[in-house]
Amino acid sequence: MRWLSFLLASVAGPSVPRQPAKPLRFDLTVLAAARDSFVFYLNGEERGQAVWRYEIDGGRLVFTATSELRPAEAESLRVVMDRASGAPVATFHRIEVFNPASDTVLIEHDLSARGGQVEGTRRVGTRDGRVASRRVRRGLPAGAVWSDYGLLAAAAVEAVPGDSLSGRAYSEFGDSLVTLTLVAEAPARITVPAGAFETLPLRGAAFRVYVTRVAPRRVVKGESLDGAFRFELVTP
């Protein structure tokens, strides 16, 4: 399983709010420099871990993540965002995986957003050592974000309980524009290895993330709606 791409596909799915949606906005200025560690569970069994880092680089917010999901998968991600406007700047995502049923062992994209365009390259590697590369160029409407924001920037969502939020996003894996939809549920106090937190749950098409609303703003838990997969904050 590609855990991060699975989460993003779940958050950015085609769910339809029950009430008129408000614009989905991210206030990246509320996110501070931080390093968070998470543990993964699949069907109740611990299966891996991840480290997320947020860094402030001038007017930009830089998010990096590395993860391992047993038995054989490694993933790395680097996303650059304009901290003031919330606009996407660049994204690099690399997945290395062994699946006996597939010849694919590497999936990677290296993209940037400028002048209303997404540009960059995609690479796919196979077990025989070959790597296919292709150029990417697609229009990016004003206000659109990376679909990654639905997870890594969830703590920066401007929402109150009961809100249905919707906005445009670029699917990094699908090379297409999608509708990113989140519903803010009732506040919940949850306990994870890092401690107990007051959170605002945000529900996507097939996934839910729990985010804090006071400093430090962070994601503390995520779970698939079917209960099969979850991740929890380990660092206090």
C-alpha cells in the first residue's frame, strides 16, 4: 500500500456535502516549525512509521516527510508552499515499493507551479532497471492547491464544526484537477501515544484526520472510514 497516496486519494475524493460548501482555505501562517513522528496501524497491527517536518524558509513553508510501511515500501515527500498566500510552489514525491504482482518499483514526480501552470517530470521505474520519464504541463486555476494540502496542511484549514468546505486541487499522482472536499465534524478529545488532545475532526471521502486548533497546530491522528488503516502521533 502507498500509505500517503492512499490518504490523499481518500481526502480528495468525490464526496458531496449535504449543505452548500464554503470555500476551502488554508492559513499556513498558523503552522510553525516542527518535527512530528507517527506510527502506522493496518488492521490493528503496527506496520511502520513516518516523520513529518515543517520548516519556515523566508516566506515559504517547507514540508518534508519520510515513511516506511512494512513489508517493503519507502516513501519521501517534499512540498513547498507560499506561507502568506497559501499558493503551491513545488512538490517532489518518491515511492519505492516491491509488489510481486507488479513490475513497477519506483514512482516519482518533481513538479513546480508558476504562472498558472504545473510543470515538471514524472518517472516510473521497473524491476528490469528501466526508468520511463515524461514531461508534465497543465493549467492551474487561481486558488487551486496541491491535493497534498488535504493531509499535510489540514491543521491550517479555516473551519468551524458543521462546515462543509470545497476547493480546487491538482492531483499530483493523477495529473488532473480535482475537487478537494472536507467536512468539519463535532470536536473530539482523543488519546494517542503522544497524549490527549482536543481536536477538530475533518472528514474526506473515505478518510478522517484529527487536528488541533490551538498552538502548536498539528495533525495528531488519521484513520480510514472503514477502520482498516490509521496513524497516530508519537512525539509529545
